[in-house]
Amino acid sequence: MTQLANASASTVVEKLRGWNPQAVSQVVEYRGEITIVVPKELLRATAQQCRDNPALNFNLLSDATCVDRFPVEPRFELNYQLLSIPRRERVRLRTSVSIQRPVIDSLVPVWTGANWLEREIFDLFGIRFEGHPDLRRILLPDDFEGAPLRRDFPVEGKR
Amino acid sequence: MTTVETAVGATKSMVLNMGPQHPSTHGVLRVLLELDGENVIKAIPDLGYLHTGIEKSCEDKTYSQAITLTDRMDYLNPLGNNLVYCLAVEKLLGLEVPKRAQYIRVMLVELQRISSHLVWLGTHALDMGAMSLMLYCFREREEILKIFERFAGQRMMTSYIRIGGLALQPPAGWREHVKRFLDMMPPRIDEYEALLTENRIWQGRLKGVGYVSAEDLIALSTTGPGLRAAGVAYDNRKAFPYSSYEEFEFNVPTRTESDCYARYLVRVAEMRESVKIVRQAVEKITDEGAIKTEAPGIVPPEREKMKTEMEALIYHFKIFTEGFSPPPGEAFATVESPRGELGCFVASDGSPKPLRVHFRSPSFVNLQALPKMVEGQLIADTVACIGTIDIVLGEVDR
């Protein structure tokens, strides 16, 4: 299993490097999972490439989530779990945003399914997605103050 | 509060608020429907009424404590939630689970799939006006819950699957109990089909309703029976086998019509496949054997050892007071829940509490396809569409 993952990891990374050498700033492999760290500016273009390149064909965005590494800066790590149904492969794209400017390109133009996943991140982490068609809170009430899944938000809530 | 701007004047449309307390929304889903007569022009789902902050709470619990929270997300699939969380943490730790425990896990989650589909079928039939079926479905589901009670001591919030294995040895007499159920189930599924599949009202309510093309479903990240009813044979159990699914023989039922009727047929066929898997699992599970992996400091030791070995006692104390600390890193595990791809992302910073636990819940993601399904259809079809997406609001809102 790990062997297989290694072999295909190199093809995904190779294809992306071949397309744009700047797109892959780092490759992390841990427990058989491949994480490709992408610069923030190139996220949407890289995602588009992952979906449209016939050799990659990541046609489904399985999940998008954020990890708050407070107090490390840039503290927000966005993880996108890509899935290729025809090629039966997964890969993770990762990029970081800082608290000073918590803004990132939306992936809704690439996968429509990113819509609610990004709204959830916006709702719980307060990260804005540029180019999102309908960026509103989704789980919390509209008048809720703060972003509860940030690490500096108390578990018991603010009183 | 989600609101809709409506046109005024001659082309005035009406906004109808469906839910959050509406029986056919299966919980507390609110859908804003903009209507032109009986036709839906626009549908806007509004969620969050059941948001309980499970992901945030997980960050304040040790890895083992968080298992009990996973039960409470998708309350029709608690064992599946336990499984995906444990698989993610086991991946993070690099643990291997004994084969016997893996087979028991498979058997239980497949029974859970049958019970979840039974609830779906019963409630959906009720929505469509076939009341007797709900009584039949809940009768059979009760038998499955009795099996769970026998295994875990709990009918619903089982927390039976633990990090590194299972909570308890299987109870005495489980094999006969499960076999009795397996012999009972296939004729009962035939009975449901006799009531519904060729039923003209049933077909009239479901056929051609809620069509979405396979391309749109993939773009919307839909997985599970909804996607398989559109002809895409994607199933995590086959594509990325976990918990020894590669050793089991089963088919992935698909249809191509992609309407509510096709989703119904796929789910009924899946129940039959699950019966097949459980039957194989019953044969594979040996009478004796380990149900937990040997991992001192992570998996609690046997009671017997604690009374005789000092080390075991210390580990036991440490696991339940301080917890254990996986090495820093991330893991993403996925399983095929009755509703689709259920994923769990766990990030560790090397402390005994997770840095982040995120659930990719299929109900939440699949619900995105609702506007696409109902816009342009009749308001009565909205009920059919919400039903065949098969959402569990506990999981949508988490």
C-alpha cells in the first residue's frame, strides 16, 4: 500500500511540477498520505490543474477544512482533500493564511461542492473566500460574534 | 436568519418556509422555497439548528474520550462514526488492529447500514403516504438494535469500537443471534419490495423526480447511494478498502436513472449486499482471539493483567488520566457510511488532546445537491427529494 502511494505521489507531484515549478513548494508524506503544500496565490490554478489535467483527474473535492496552529504564524492551514474517482486516488492540497489577512481564493469556480465546505470554514474560523458566490454563516446564527473553532476561542464560549 | 428577496407586482412569487419543525425534513432542516404556484423556483436550505460544536468539544477531550462524541453525530450510524474516528487515530498512531476485531467491526457496521437503510425506507415511505411500511422497518431495526445491545450494552450510543480494537469481547451466543437475524432478513426485504417496487403510487411519486446528472453530482461532491444511482460505481469499501473489506465479496449496486426511484432501488439492493457481507463476517470471526492490539500506553490493558502486573496498572492509570500523545502529524480516514463518504481528519500537535478533529459528513455535503434537485419541480417533490438524499441532521450540523 505504501509502495503504491509512493509511486503515484511522484506522478502527481511530477505533473504539477511539470506544469508550474512554483506550484509545489513542499511535499509531505505521512502514514501513506501525500500532502502537497501550495503557495496561497497559486491555490486556485493548482486546483484547476488537478481537476483538468487528464493524468490527474481529481474530479471530486472530498473535504476542505482548516487547522488553527495558534500561536504559530501564519496560523491557519487549509487542507483540501482531493479525490479522483476514476483513478482511485487521494491527495491533499495545503496552503497557509495568516491572521493579518485571512483571505484566500475560493475553489467554487473549480468544484461547485466547495461552496458549503468553504462557508463552514468562514463560519467557524473567520477566513474569507474571495470569489465565493454566497459567503454567509452556515451553522451558526447570523448574529454570532467570533469564530469559535479558532484556538483562542474558549471551549465554554464567550460570556 | 436566511431571508429571500421576492419580486413584486404581476409576477409576484410566494415564499414558503418549510421547517425547521416539519416531519418530512427528518429533523430540524429549514428550507426556504420560493414558489410560483406549486412550482419551486428557488430552494435555499438553512442549517445549523442542531449545531452542538462537536468538533470544538473534541479538542478539549483526550483521544479516547472523543469517541463518545462521535456517536452523537449521525445517530443512525454510531458504529460507523466510531469506526472512522478510530481509523483516523489508528492511522495517526500507526496501529494495526487484530483481524478478528476488524471482522467484528465489519459485521457491526454492515448491520448498522441495514438498520440505517431501514429507518430511511420506513420514514421515506411514510412521507410518501405508505404508513404500514414504517412499522415493518422499525420491527426489523429493533432486532438489529438488540444485537448491538448484546455487544455494547447500548442500543444506539454504542461507543463499542475503540482505538486499537473493540471495547469488549463479543458476548456469549452472539453468533446464533446474528444468524437468526440473517435468516429472517432477506424474506423481509422481499416483503418491502412486494409492497413498494411495483406499486403505482410509489412509482408515480418517485420516478423521474429529483434528477441530477452524474457530472453535476460529482461537481457537488455528492457520494454514496445518490451518486451510485447516477451510474458511478464509487464505494469506499471497494475503492479504498479499510478494515479488511478487500477480503469480502459483494457487489456495488448502481442504477443510471439518477431519480428518487433509482436511489430507492440502490438502497434496497445495498441492504441485500450487507446481509451477504455480514454472513461472510460471521464465518470469518473465530470464537477465540484478541480484540485489541498490543500497544502499551495506548490501548487499555486486560483487567486480569492489571491485577497481576505493575506495568499494566500504571498504563491503565495513565491512559485514563492523562491520555496518550500521538506524534505530530495529520491523518484523514474515510469509510462508506450509509449516506456516503464519511471522513475524519485528525491533526495532532503531540499533546494528549487533538489539535483538530474534523468530520467530512456525507449528509452535510450531499444536502448541497437539494436546490439542484427541486428547482423547477413541484413542492410535493421536495419532500421526496429531501427523503432520498437521506440526511441526518445531527450529522449535517455536528
